[in-house]
Amino acid sequence: MKILGIGNAIVDVICKVEDDFISKNNLKKGLMKLIFDETEFNKLLNNLRIEKTISGGSVANSIVGLSQLGNNVGFIGKISDDEFGKKYEEGLENENVNFFYSKKKETLPTGTCLILVTPDSERTMCTFLGTAGKINENDIDINTIQKSEIIFLEGYLWDEGDPRKAFDKAIKNAKSTAMSLSDQFCVDRHKTHFLELVKNKLDIIFANESEITSLINAKKFDEVISFGREIKKHLVITRGEKGAISIHNGNVSMIDVKKNLKIVDLTGAGDLFAAGYLHGYINQFTQKECLEKGTDMSSKIIQQIGARI
């Protein structure tokens, strides 16, 4: 198997809202808020009209994108044996993704992410992790890890306790490890641990500009390039309207953003960029070609609702 994703198995619930909905509910536009109270989450959801419901999760979106590009891929994510869990499993099967998890009835329900899309196409997320955030080392099959060329992890999943043990087990047994920093919220919450992962345990790191500059407390972007060369890891960074950049073996490759796109929804832009980039990487594209494929995939996804092409 080319790539095995390990991440939060989350059902995405996409809703269009006005800007005042974000402010009234004390949310920060463009960021993700973790909601730990199921009642609070349902209260938010009950006031909205659902545009679309789809099996999601950041790395799962990337893995589906890789499958759509013709790659043999798989995914590990914790779900419960409930209605959303069944739909989640079916969704991956329909996309030809090997799902390496045997669901059972859990105390918490299958995780859900409320994606609020404002008129400027920005997305603000409210995530009730449910059982997804309870992944543990017993959910990680060593044999499956060792049969994969690359494992792809998400920062959203990392947390102290059981999730960290699951991460450590996966990284320890992997041939090569990639990870997305996921969100500035995650970086700020776990900065010391993420920096240690980036410097010492990961081979490929995906981030956007705000995530990577926050991680290393950079004042300007030149510091990020110096950092990438210093740690001798493979950094892939999206920069919004400034395009994207990769730093690999001391070499820096850059690409501009695509122009004149009709942007509808930014949900999944980073996930599909990672899918395109990794597709190029495992098929021996040049760094610039990898960036071009990532940009092509992200450009397609932001011109439609949802995180699946």
C-alpha cells in the first residue's frame, strides 16, 4: 500500500451562515473550535440548515483524494457502531479506500464536525470529536503500518494520553512518516510537542504559513526557510495568495496560486493540496510538479461545496 492515513474519523456537516452567526456564538472566523459537550454541539446544529453531510476528517479527505488519483491507500480512524459510523465506513468503501478499523458500540458517538461557511467562502469549524478522539494504540495495527510506504498523520488527532500512544506506535513502526500541522489552534495548544515531532520524528511536514510561523515563533518568512534547511526535513507550506513552497534537501521550490477561480468554499483546500502533493511525491514527480499537482487539487475543491471532489 502506498499511503496509510491515520486521523479523526469525522462526519462533516456543512452549513452556510452569515458573519453575525460566527460572532454571536463566540467563534473565531477561519479557525477550529473543539466542543466537548454534546448538548452544546447539538444546540448549535439545531439552529442551522444543513447544506451537505459527508464522511470527512482532514487526513481522510487527503486519502480519498489520493484514491481518486489512482493510488492504493488506506485509513485508520475510530468510529462507533452507530448510524454515522456506518455511513462513514460506506463512504470510504465507495471511494476505494481500505478501511482498517473494526467498529463496535462505543460509549461516545461517531465524531462530527460542523463546518460553517460564511459569504466570503471562509470556513469556521466546530468539532465534537466523539469517539474519534479516543483512538488508542490498540487501534493501530503494526502489520498494516509496516505494509505502507508512508503513513500520514494529522495534528488534529494528537493529544496527550491514548492518542499520543497511538501516534508513537505508528511512527515507531513506519517506513516513512508525514504529518499535517492541521490548524494554528493545534499548533498553539501543543507547540512544544509539535516542535519535537517536526524536528525529530517526522519526514514530511505539511503546514500553512500561519501554522509554521507560529510553531517556530518566526517574525518573517525567511526564518521558516532557514529553519527548514537547518532541520533537514521536508517542509511543504501553503501561503494562501502567495502560492506554495517546498523545502527539501536544502532546495527551495515555489509555485504561484491559480488566478481567476470562482471560490465557493475553502473547506478541504489544505487536505486536497496534500493529496495532490503526495501523489506527485510517491510517483517521483519533481518538487515543482508536486506543488503544481497539489495546487491543481486544491483549486478544484475550493470551487465547490465540501471537501471531496
